[in-house]
Amino acid sequence: MMCEIRVEDVIRVVKAKLDVSTERCDELNQTKDQFLHCANTTAAWAWRHPNDYCVTSKQEAENSATRRS
């Protein structure tokens, strides 16, 4: 008997320790803050109707974000 397993999307997370010079720490924090702002804005948009339709398509979210910018 043969089993077929299909994996559509695989997400892997790897922790990496960054070696950032003291002079560049502010830039790294600004990048992190900008990323978190974008991620939280997208999440708030996608789940703006908690008891209703939620956007789960990455492509639909990206298209909408592009149109809103």
C-alpha cells in the first residue's frame, strides 16, 4: 500500500543571533518597528470583522495593501 502526503506550504522558522555593532543598533530597531507596524496593520485589516469573513489569502492581502499605499 502506498500513501501520498502532499504538503502545500511549509513554513520554517530559524532563530539567528545577530551580531550588530553598537552604532547600528538604532537602525535595526527602526527596521523592527517598521516591520511590526506593517505586520500589525495587515493583521488588523485581515481580521477587521472578527465574527465574519477574514482574509486568509496572502495574495489578496498583498494586493489590497498595494492598492491602499
